[in-house]
Amino acid sequence: MKKLFTLIAFFMVSITFAQNVTITGTVTDGESGEPLPGANILVKGQASGTVTDMDGKYSLSVAEDATLIFSFIGYTSQEVKVGSNSVIDVALSGSSLEEVVVVGYGTQKKKNLTGAVGTLSTEDIGSQSVTSAANALSGRVSGVQLIQGSAQPGNDAPTIQIRGVGTVRTSVANQNNDSAPLVLVDGVQSTLNDVHPNDIESFSVLKDAASAAIYGARAANGVILVTTKRGKSGKPKVSINSYMAFQNATTTPDMLSPYDFARLKNEAQTNIGQPEVYSQEELDLLQNGGDSRYSTKGLFEQGYRTGAPLQNHYFSVTGGTEYVKYMFSAGYQDQEGVVIETDSKRYNFRSNVDVKISDKVRTGINISGSLTDSNEPNYSGYGVTQLVRDMIRKAPLNPLRYDNGYISAGNAVLSGRTDGGIHPIGLAKYGGNNNTKYYRATPNLYFELEPIKDMVFRANGSVYVQDRKQSFFRSKMTVSDGESIFNANGLGEYRETDLLSTTSTFELTGRYTKTLGKSTLGGMLGYTSQAYRQDFLSASNEGYNNSILTELDVASLNPSVAGNASEWALESYFGRVNYDYEGKYLAEFNIRYDGSSRFGENNRFGTFPSFSLGWNMAKEDFMSGLQDINELKLRGSWGQLGNQNIGNYPSIATINLDQPYVFGNSLVGGAAARALANPNVKWETTQTSDIGLDATLFDYKLSLTADYYVRKSLDVLLSPPVVATLGNLAPPVQNQGEVENRGYEFSLNYYGSIGSEFEYSISGNWSHNDNKVLKLDEEFLSANKVLTKEGYPINSFYGHIITGIFQSDAEAQDAETYGAQPGGSLVSAGDYIYEDTNGDGVVDSDDRVIIGDPNIRNTFGMTLTADYKGFNFRVLFQGVLGRDVENGVYGTDGLRGYSNLTTAFLDRWTPENTDTDIPRVATGYKYNNSLFVGPAISAAILDASYLRMKHIELGYTLPTETISKFGLSNARVYISGQNLLTFTKFVDGFDPEDAVTFNNVNDSYPQAKSFTMGVNLSF
């Protein structure tokens, strides 16, 4: 071990002397036998090597104990030990056309794909230090949109959408959940949080209905298939991957200092004819200090960490024999958040075992599990998101502590002129803690029987168990306003919840493939059943005097308990037929028959078919003269998928047994219906048409994929509002809408080399998507500012157009020219001009129009790699072009109360500064910003487009002859950075990637940028 540390620390280099021999030979294509000019032959662990000539021949002087690596772009590399050989001829096989891609219930050769499938291998990812496996997809697969809403430890999984939002829901949170793709890890429904990134062998993204239809009702929003690593025959191989990272916020909101806040607050008072609230003496104290009762510090310098550590360690063992192959792994991650009092630890394990009982019988078991243990401040029950909001909006005038040692809550000397709540940093540190533990386990057993050649029956059973245990402790605090000392933050409250969910799945498939002459016909039939159950339990109590003992029975003021359970089930039959004629003409047909317990007897089952065709034109005789074209395949597909994400019992009239009634003067127990049922509700159907082109050129160095698609969601499931005369009843689920996503995708990859030692690659992708509601029986408005309406994108921003700023009081009151403004007589010079869009002389709710689209229109990514003499470099750029978000109230509300502002208001409108787009500040005036619940204004709708250097990495692989002395077969050290550079016109101090859909861009946990040092070792 001491030698190993010496190796890593000092990059020891040694020289091994051995008898050299001259090796000659020819490198050929394993299928055609044609020579491969320009193939690389490298000595393993060294920078020396050569390339083949025009006839595929080579000559190289090497040591007798050397190992040669033969490689050619688009082919599988081979390693050959020299030994006593003087001639080594190698036939390379497995060109890129023979690449095997994981698809629904099986694999296919990439050359035979007729659907739209995106792939990503771990080699494409490199050593990117992602805390969630989902982040590895960002910028690398066309058609996949990721919104990283938070970098909070343990809660940083991005929102994933494939080819846009295809369903309509009355809340953004429900819409994001119900528009998420199906994720299968080794065939088991799961989440990308459940798998350690280092366990992953590859991703396959099924984007169109033809490729995803085999999964039916679960695949309306696309499918992400994750394949984990498995054992291979040979001696045990031990791998260790470790890194240490240091994190900072990508950007920090620039808020007014205590002095500037007080100065602008005085101005906001005088702008409405009121006296100033802070004296010159107080302004001086807030600027220069000198009195501990006045703060001179901003909240973010106290609430954000710098260099927050993140460490990740991974260990795996793989190996096996002809009959038993295994892979065991374990992972540990420890992350401190960039916001104080946040952290998370994660533990992963995985065991994949495959057993060959005989030539006809195989079995195996995969067992995986994880534990995530995360903490955040309780913050009066609102959590860390409210802490970030308060660091933005709270007046920063109060110190963290007064001289008496107590946390501040208000300020006696500024009584009525500052925020009266507990200091945000003090509340975060001493106001209690929220803890969340996720326990996940997935046993998965399979059995395969091959009674005759090419006929395989497979039975697969799995159980996915997730147990989320949460505790919320709100600590009673003793605080001070600088003079008085008193209790705050409640009575001392503690609550525990347990949410246990179990998904049991059984699958039975049979497949058969037969080649007859130039034709190959394949078929599959299958059956699957899935049952889900969720159990919830909650208990709470109040009256805790300290944070040492927080068990439920310690206090007794207000004990309570609650619980519930729910279930649903699916039963499905499916089939697939593939046809391939000479690799030239391809066809595939899928059908799935799904039954869901969520629908009534009238519409319980749905049938979802798809078909796709492919034509590899490169194999036609008329293409034979075009030697630079290796593959040119045209494909098209059509298919339908179902969506059952509507709650568990929409077709059944349910009764709430906890509905008390008043009889006389007493409250007695009772029962009542709380929701309207719809026994005729039916499947929401997603119908997709796709036409695509796949091409590989120039000896497989250049590959291109292009797709154009139209995706329609029919009979969209909605719960429209009901008339008030029906009482307090939840509306029934109905089929009453159509949504269209229409777009195109491109991906391009080029692999090249300069000489025999320098290899490089360039990869890029671009996706465009237009979202539109085609049909909606009744439009609906969320938060009085987000409208879903026929002819417009889902969740379009709806509000008033701002045309400028009034430059004089007379202009502000000129109703004849501008229309009567919503501010009435309060409108003055420096206020926004609201457009009277309908020209009726009054600006009111009838003047609201669509003013923005929160849906992402374009996503793109580009990856560059280079390898030279053991050094390897990789950089990934990722971005979004065309997405609108709202700059909400926090930090922009014009000092209506004692809320802070961003430093953008230093450039506000004043009589001396009229050339600006920032309105004046005015206490109590509410029309210069987007309200919490109220119409949006166009001035607050921002372009969240950006280009980001998502990942950059430089590594070095030590020579084999050096590390072999230490028992190592591979040793690599690297440094990397994540999110180091961002180019955007977004609001200064805020990150465009973590902007939520509406209200606000600035109330979420910040994104993190990090610097990483790591090592990869193999024994």
C-alpha cells in the first residue's frame, strides 16, 4: 500500500529492459477479409506504436513480454501478447454497424434499428463527477431535455423530458411528474437515483412510439433503459474509483447592502410623499459599523459555503468462469451542500451474478440497494428553499447576534423599520433540522431456457422496495430584539413520516429467430403483471424543550397520528415481429394490450400498436461506387402509447370516512364523498410519427443521425374545475384535450487520428421542439399568470405587456393616450407603462395576453476528446436556446415592505437617471413587478438561454511497465471541473439552468460548480 501511495503521489516512471523482437503482420476486416490501411498498433502501457500501410501491413520492434493493442475506428480493439511470435495477423471485427443496442426486452444490432433510439456508454461520459446518474445524459443525447432545478445534496435529480411535455396537468409539479419517462434499470422499473454512476454500462433512450411501444402504458413519455456492468470470464478484476471535489455556487445573487437598502428605502418613502425612515446617523452605522445593533454584512456571505467538500469512493470486483460470472460493487458518497446546514451521504451496493447451468439453461440474480441520508434546516417547517428565499428578500439590517449572545429577532432600535422575524442564518442553524432517509432495495431473479437453437424463454421476477423515512424537528428558540429576551419559533415540534412503496413485477417472454437464405425473421411474445402498493404513516407531537431528546413520547402537548394506503395494478400482453432481408430491408411490428386498475370496467384495457420500416440504401447496387458511404439508412415509424397517470381511483366514487359533522353543539364523526368519479374515463393516448436518417461515412469515422417527429397526445386526462353549486368536491378526471410536440433532432460524431499517437473525437447534437395545445374544452389559469389554452404552448405566461417607463407625472396620468393604468392615481414618473391592448381606454384583466413560453425550444451539446501518449482530455458544452422564465417577486418588489432588492435597482429610474428599464422604488406600489398571485408582466419574463461548460477533464494513464510492479493493471489520475463557465444574458447573480417554470427564478437551491481530483485504479 505504501508503494501504491508513492506511485500516485509522485507519478513514478521506470524503464524496463527486455530483449526486443521485430513483429510483422497484416490487419484485416474480420468479415470481408479486406486489409485495413491506417489501423493503429500500440504497445500496451507505452506511447510507442505504428500504423498499417495501404495493404494493411505493419512492422514493429517490441519486447518479447509486450502486449500489442490493435484498433481501427469503428471496430472492436484486440489485445495480443507477443511471446515467441514473429508474425501476428489480426482480423478486426465488430464494426460500428455491429454495435449491439439495448432495446425493449432484448437487444438489436445498431444497423438493424428502425426506431429512434439514442445511446450513451460510460466511455462517452468519462470521469464526470455526477451525484445523480441522470446528469450524465445532459447535453449528450438528442431529444432529451434536463432541467437541473437544484444542487441540494440528496435532492438534486433533474426533471427529464423526452421530446417535450406531452400531457396537461393543472399544476406544474404534477405535469413534470406525469411527463417523466419510464426508467428501467436492468429491466426493473426504478429511478436514476437508485443506481451508482460507476455501475452503469450504457444508456438507451427510446424516443419514438415504435421503439417504446413494447412497454405500452408506461412509455407514453419515452423510456430510458439502463444496463449495469456484469462479470466476464477470467481472473478477478478489482477496480477502485475515488475523487474529491470542492463546490461553490455557480453564481450568487447580488443584493443591496444594509446601507444601500436603507438608502433606497428612504427614497421609496419620499417617492410617495412620506418621511424618510432612517436617519443619516443610522445610514452611517449601516455603512461603516460602530454599533453592534446594526448589521453591515449581507446574508449570502453568511449563508453560502465556499469550497464545500464532496467525496465519492467506488469499489468493484468482476470475474468468473464459463459457468458463473459475477460483479460486486459498493459505493460511498459524502457531500456538503453549498448552503449551510445541508448535507447528504449515500451508500450503494450491487451484486450481479449469472449462472450457466447447461448449454440450454441459464439463471441469474441481481440485487441492488442504496441508502441516502440527507439533512436540511427545518426553517420553521419550510426547509432550505425558504432559507434561500429569505436570504434574498429579508432586510439585511439586523445582526446575527446581539451583544447579549442571543440570535436576533427584530431590532428594538429599528422597531417597525426592519424585518421582525428571526434572523435567517440563526433560524437555519438553531431552528431545527429535517432529515430524510431513502432505503431502496431491488432483488431481481431471472431464468432462461433455450430448448432449441435461437428459441429462448425467459421468466423474470423482481420487487422494487423504497422506504422514505423523514423526521422534522422545529426547535423552540430563545431570541432577542437587542433589549428584550423571549421565546420564538413555536412550541418545540417534532414529526415523523414513513412512506413505504413496493412494486412487484413478473415477466414471461419467449423469442425465436430464424434465418432462411437472405431473410431473417424474429418474433417475441410476452406477458407481464405489475402491482404497486403505498403505505403512509405520520405521527407528531409538541412541547419539546430541547433538541437532545426528540422521541415522539417525550412531549405531550398535541399528539397526532395519521395514515393511509393505496394500490394499483397493471396486466399486459405484448408481441414483436422483426424482419431483415440481407440487412437491406428492415421491418418491425409491435403490439401491446394493457389493462390498468385505474380505469373502470368500460375502458380498462387498451391496445397500442406500432410499426417501423428501414431501408439501408448503402447496400444497393447503385451505391456500390460510393466507397466513402459505409451506411445510409432511411427509416420511418408510427405508433401509439398509453398514459395512465391519473391517480388510483378516478373511476370509482370514493368516501372520506374522516368527515365530521356538527349535530347540535357537538362535533361527531361522519363520512362524505369528496371527489366526483367518471366511470367512462379512458386511456390518454400518445401517437408518434417519425422519419429518420442514419449515415456512417469515411471508413466509419463520421456518423450522422437525423430525425423529424410529430408527437400527439390524444384524449388528454384532465380534472377541469366544477361549478360551485356542486359543493366542495374534487372534479372528475375527463378526456378532453389534445397536445402536439413537433420537432427535429441531429447528432454528429467524428473520430479521427493524427499519426499513430494522437486520437480525437468531436460529437454534437441539436434538438428543436415546438409545443402546442391543439384542443382543450376549457382553458385554465394557474397562479393567475400561467395559462393553458388552445393554440398556444402548455403553461404559457399570461399577463400585461409593458411598453416602457413613464417619464413624467403628467404622462403617467394621461389616460387618453395610454389608457387608465391599474395603479390609478398612484401612477407616477418612473412607473411601468401597461399597454391597453384592446384599446378600450382602461387597462384591466381584459388586456392580458400570452407573453412567454416556459417550454424549452432548443437544446444542444458538444463534446471534444483527445488522447496523446497517455494523456486524455475531454470537454462537454451544453446549452438551451429559447426558454422563458419569470423573474418573480423576490428581490424585485420595489420595497413595498421591508424586503431587499437586487443591485439592479442601483440603476433604477430617478429624475437624474431616466435612461433605464428599471422602474422607480415606491413603498406600497405593487404594479412594478409580477405579483405572488396575480398577472405576470412582460418586463419580468426573461430569456433563460445559456451555454455552459458542463464538464472539462484532463487525465493521465500511467505506463503499464511502471504500474505492473505494484500489482496494477491500470492507473489513471485526473483533474476536472463541472459548471465552471456559463454564458448567458440571464439575470446577474442567478443561474438560468435552475430557473423553475414560474414564480420565481430565484427561490431554489443554487447550482454548484466544482473542482475535482480523482484516481482510477485496476488490479
